[in-house]
Amino acid sequence: MRIPPLHWRTDHVLLLDQTRLPGEEVWLDIRTAGDMAEAIRTLSVRGAPAIGVAAAYGVVLAALEGADIHEAIDELAGTRPTAVNLFWALDRMRPFAGQGAKRLLAEARLIEHEDLEAGRQIGEHALRMFASGMNVLTHCHAGGVATSGFGTALAPLLQSKEAGVDLHVWVDETRPLLQGSRITAWELQKAGVSCTVITDNMAAHVMGQGLVDAVIVGADRIAANGDTANKIGTYGLAVLARAHGIPFYIAAPRSTIDYETASGADIEIEQRHPDEVRRRYGLLTAPEGVGVYNPAFDVTPAALISAWITEEGILNSIELDTTE
């Protein structure tokens, strides 16, 4: 089941506004590189692979509007620091800066196609890890609209129905922005996959009750040693999974592996606005002006990860230590 986050339309991009899910499916009309940068910054488009694809099309929009391509690339690169796919995609676009919009569009479409195919293959490889009757827990959202349509960690779960594998998915709410309850549960329902939403602090209880057989999450950056940055709360899940003897899987395309970053200690962690924690849907949920620490991601050490699943197959830590 493919759920794409954007569509190219001749001279602009139609972008699904993920901040409005699940209540509304609103498509934004993105016509400039600045519009795309703002959409990435404000999480209208989110998910590491989708950010990369969106940024690539943002470069095309810059060419169409006659803007300076390199300035547009720099603006797009400055939106979010942790997801390596953003920089990988912009590096793919940069060599074609002087070759016109048509050549840039061809490269953006290729990036999108490669990501779509990677998601399909990740799903096929990962589904081999699961069998009917299993309970799988996931955190945040790594589904169709976080990629080019098939997802990463959600890909095997979305594909399970067609494959005749009957799974039940525990969906972490994923605070503070609720990407799990808002978007993951929405996609699983659309695919007809059985799922139950829990708050993040219920995961230990559910594991302790023997109701989780495996955990699978996505990634925003994987260091050369296998340390993996993903949505805040992922590290805690990995610790819990190890304590309960539950396998913990990372699903991501090879483009998410950053061989120039030696370990998780070298990954820059994005800090988000305090009001994402202080306020929820217009309601004050903490005292006005109280101090807030709001990192968007944490880093799970490689030693806590059972396997990394990419489009090339299931990798172990030794294989991740090899260079490209």
C-alpha cells in the first residue's frame, strides 16, 4: 500500500500537510524553495527520507523561479540538522545547479524513485522477521508519508495484509508531537492492520505483560559504528527491549547511514521550540515560561540494536562497520 507525501505538478509541488493529520487531509501548494524550506522546518513534511525528497524538489522550484540555486540549497540545508537524508539529497542535486530545471527535475525524480523502491525492498526483507500472531511495537512514524510512499519501519507492517501475515501493532503515541497516534495509527487503519495506541510511558508495562514480540523503528541518521538517531524516546525503548529479551530492529535505507559520522556522540541533535511541550492544541499543559528541554531525537547505541534492515537486506554490526 503506497501513501505518498507529495506530488510533482508541472511547476509546483502538492504536499500533504502532516501537521493536520489525522483530522484533515490538506494538500499544500508549494511553489518556491522558500515555501519548501518552511514546510520542512514546520514539520508539514517530516520523516528523514521524505525530507530529502521534498528538499530535492525544492531545488527544482528554485530553478523555476530563477533563484540562486546554491543559496536555495543552503536555505534548505539549514532547516533540520539531524536527518542525514536531507543533506544526502541536496548533495545529489548540487552538481546539477547550472544545468537548468529540467536536469534538476530528472535528478529529483530519480531520488524519489530510488527511495520508493528502497521502501518496498525494506518491507520485503523486514517482513521475513515476523509471523502471523506476533505483536510488534513501533515508535513515532516511519510509514508512507515519511518516505516516498512505502515507508521504512512501517513498510513490513503495511505490507503484512497483502502477504497474509496477521500482525498486531502497538503504536507509541510519541510525545510531544504525537506522530505515532496521529499518523502511524492513521496509516495502519487505512491499510486494515490491527493496531492499538499507547502512551509512551506504557511501553514497559506492555512488554512486561509479554505482549510485545519485537520492536521496529526507523532512523534519521545511522553513524558508521551503528549508533542510531531516531525520534526521542527510541533509546528508552531499546533499553526496555533488552531488559525483556525482545529483538529491537532499525529499518532505514542505506542513504541514512552516514559514514562520515563515526559514532552517535558526533550526531547533532535538533532542539525544538519549548511550546511543543508547554502547549498542546492551544491548551497550556505546563506553566507559562517554565523551562523546557525539547530534543527531537536521541541516540540508541549499536549494542542495543538486534539488526539494521535496509533495501540490501538484514545487516549486523560488523557489516555496518564497512565503508561504502
